[in-house]
Amino acid sequence: MDPNALPPAFTQYIPDLLEGHAAMVLRALIALPFATVLGAALAFRPRRRGTPPRSASVIQTQIILALVGAIVMLVVGSSLARAFGIVGAANLIRYRAKIDDPKDAVVMLSTLTVGLASGVELYGLALLSTVFLLVILWLIESVEPEGRKAFDLKVTTADPTALRSAVENILRRYHIDYELRSAGQKELVYDAELPLAVRTDRVANAILALKESNETEVVWEEKKKK
């Protein structure tokens, strides 16, 4: 296409558009890392003695929220109309499904923010924000502790005292965190937390193999999250 065939107003608009995008990307290159560092400083603040430990998901969520806030303000700029538009779009979201990880809820907000940036033609900001969010999410999730499932483990056998040491050796072999809750004449009851990759049937078969008789029974009852 011959550039001279384009309308003069359009050919003048393109340089201004590219210049505006470059300036926005430059501001984002400063604002996004700065917001991430400050959010991490608050999330990893020293914990006072006696206060409950902070979960990894909450720490990660706080860092991402600082980053999302910076992106939102870059999108809004000095435009009051954009500010009302973002508030209206956020109010339209009614996600009723249960979200176990608060970080997933923040990622939903991040996708909305990137969509808003694309909608107001801030394509450079939308692309840079997406890449930056992916990098930060990859970094913080790479050091995230492995997820675990909580169970009540009941081992019923004729002589639980003789079997206890072998059962606990198996639990340690599968990297299961356990605590003996009760030891009766016919059963052992544990609070057990299994890594997500560990299957209960494999652990149960290992326990059942300790005695070839049919008098041993292993029952797993998954604990419901409150």
C-alpha cells in the first residue's frame, strides 16, 4: 500500500500512537518492578514472636496485588472515565465457585486488568504486563511448598504395638507428615498429611504387606477443609 494514499490525519496519528505506547512501556518498566519489590518487602516483613505463620499463598497474593495495582493505575492514568470503567467492569464479576488458592483469584483480576489495557489500545502495556506477571508467577510458584492432603489414617490389626514402628517407617518413606492420635488394643489412628503426588492405595498396600494375614485393615478418611 502506498503510504501517500493514506489520509493525512491517519499518517499523523501513527507516530503519535507509537510514541505514546513507547512512553507507557517505559513507565511500566519502572513501575512494575518497583511495585513488585515494595509488595515483596511488605509480604516478607519480619514476623513478631507469637504471631501465626503466614501461608505461602497469602504471601504470593500480596506480591501480585501490588503488581496488579500498578498496572491498573497505569491503565487509568489521569482518565476519570477509565477509572469508572474499571470499577464497573470489576463489579460485573460474580465468580461463585470456591477458590482454594487466593492467588488464583488475583490472577483472575490480572486477566481483567490486561483485558482493560488491551481495550483502551495500550497494547504495549498489556503485553509487557502479561510477560512480567508470568515471570513473577513462575518465580514465586517455583519456590512454593508442595501441596498436601490431610487424612485420618486408621490401621486395624491384632497387635498394633508390634506393627507401629514399621507403619511409621512407611509413612516416613513416603514423606508423610504424621502424628499418632491414639493407640488402642486393636488399632492405630494417625493424623496424616500426604504430598499431592502420593497415592493412598500405595501406602495402604505397603502397610498391608507387613502382615500376610487378613486381619490388618487400612482406612483413609480425607479431612474436609473448613
